[in-house]
Amino acid sequence: MLELIPPYVATELMNGGTSDPRAMPLDQFIAEVMTILKTQPEATEICVENVKRLRFAAEIGHYDAVFQGLNQAMAGLH
């Protein structure tokens, strides 16, 4: 099993995602994922650099701050 954990990526899936400067460009996301798949074929979880802060927030003790920041950032999209 392989889990792909994307960050906020510039796609049409969310309002304004393609023009939001906070979103990771889709081509960069795809390139980084492909590099990880090629260099770490045994990986069961694919985390690009832009998502690691979110993915590991609880483990490093920053969950509340990251959760609040994410909610505040996303509130501006509506």
C-alpha cells in the first residue's frame, strides 16, 4: 500500500487554487513525487517537502498552531 499526502496544490479542485501563491505548483508537486517514487521505491508514504510541516505537526508538538494557521489561511479562500 502506498499513501500520497499532498500539500495545498494549485489545481481546480479548490476555489482559486490555480492562482493562489500559497499553493504548490502542480508541476513541482508531480516532479517531487516522481523523484521520491524513483529514489525510494520501498516508501509506503509519499510526503513532499511542502507537506511535512502539516504531516508531522503532532509528532513535533506543533499541532494546535499548525491547525489554527491552516484554518485561518483557508478561511481567506471562501
